[in-house]
Amino acid sequence: MSTVLITGASSGLGRALAVEFAGPHTTLLLHGRDAARLRAVGDACEAAGSRVVLVVADIVNTDDFMGQWTGAL
């Protein structure tokens, strides 16, 4: 089983990486600021067989970012 953390997963390169890594036996920890777009990426990755954990937070605010991960895991 592999676990992959991707920030900026709701669009662009982050989204492309999430889709590329998605598959059975993979847990994806996906971060983004746009909840709706992140959920769409998460849904696509789950459809490919991944376990997905989503965190919507602003990475610039370190306390918020770390607190969201702590709550999600």
C-alpha cells in the first residue's frame, strides 16, 4: 500500500498528479483551497480505487493547515 500527499490537488499539476497516482492500494491525501474542485478530484480518484482523504485549507496559514490534517487523519 502506498500513501501520497499532494498539495494543490484541486487543479493544474496537483490534479494531474492525483489522477496519475490514483489506483487500488493507494491512499491519497489531497489538499486544496477550492472545496468543490477538490471533491471532484477526490471522486475521480476514488472511482479509480484509491482511498482518499481531503483537506481544504490555506497552506499559508500553517496552524490552520496542520490543524486540518490532524483532524482528517
